[in-house]
Amino acid sequence: MRMKELRKKTASELSKLLGEEREHLRVLRFKRAGGELKNVRDIAKTRQTIARVLTLSKEEKKHVKTVQKGLPSGAIRGGKTS
């Protein structure tokens, strides 16, 4: 799943997706160990999706903390603060 698609999701949707992807990764690993997995690339794609979801959740947490401290929202995303 692409970052553009993930950014449109709410925090609860991302949390749910993270759980689903982790479960999917677990299933893929068992299939690979049993020799049933045809496309090993699926494991890498799933891990990449998990990393993207975790990155977005950390960005959101960081953004919330920054806003609570009263810093400009651009400070967190690399924007210029003049």
C-alpha cells in the first residue's frame, strides 16, 4: 500500500491495518517455512507496508506533541519557520 493511500486513513484504521499486516506476515513466514509460499517477495512487501504504517503513526505522535508544545506545525515536517 502506498503512503498516499495510508495518509488518508484515520489512526484507528491504521492500527487495524497494522494488526492485519502483522498477522499476514506471520502466515507468510509459516508458509515459507513449510515450502508452500510461491512468491517470497510477498514477505518483503508486507514488511514494507508495516514499516510505512509505523512511520505514519510515529509522525502523527510527533506532530501531536509538537502542536501541544505550541511549536509551529511546519517545524515537524521540515518546513521553514520564520
